[in-house]
Amino acid sequence: MNQSLYDELRAYLADAKGKWPTIAKECGIDKSWIPKVLEGRIQDPGVRRTERILSYARSTGWAYRPDVLNHVA
């Protein structure tokens, strides 16, 4: 399957909901930014920020699962 980085980012944020404060701290982002991306209010989160978060996600052993987005409003 060919997913976009945006879909992958949203899937990770949905998967890691209870870990948002840690993600924000580790990736140098404001924690209020995370739900905005997940809800689709930010549709262009920026390449550098997206890569930073996905790099962190992969370093924790996370792997993309497209089915996660089926449960996101």
C-alpha cells in the first residue's frame, strides 16, 4: 500500500494517544498541535516536523498500520 506521510503521521498520533505529552517533549513541538493534526484541522503539518515525529515513532518500534485511521473521526 502506498500511504502518504500525513496518513502515517495521523496513524501514529492516533495509536499513541496516551503518549502525546512525551511525544511533544521529545520532538520539540507544542502538545496542543497534536490533536489539531489528528482531527484534520492542520492538513499541512510540515515536512521537518512530520519527519521528526515519525523518526521518533520508529525509534520506539512503532510500525504503520493503515487500519488505525478507520477509527479516527
